[in-house]
Amino acid sequence: MTFHFERSHQPNRQGNYTIFLQVFHKGQKKRYKTSVAVQLKYWNPENERVKKSCPSSRHDNEELDFP
């Protein structure tokens, strides 16, 4: 099983992009919406995290962490 975070391709009404958890298991792909939505400039696709320059980065990245 592998997983990745990715942003939506379309912004919401506030201009933010929702972050999805994408899970691959036995050849199947599932996407789960997270509670995190950020402006495009604050998403780091390489690290799959919210950039530190975002005012809510600490909280948002904690939401993306697994226990």
C-alpha cells in the first residue's frame, strides 16, 4: 500500500485548492478529501506539504500527518 498527497486541479470558491490523500492498494486507487485547502503558491508538490511561508502551515501539516 502506498499513499501520496495531491492538490485538486480546480480551486474552490475562495480560490484555495483542496488537498487529497491518494491511496494505492492492490492496483486500485482511492482519493480521500482532507480538511486542508491552501492557495496554489503555498503547496509544495515535491514534499507533499504546505510551505512554511503559509500562515497556517503548522496546523495544516499537522492535519496531514499520520499518527
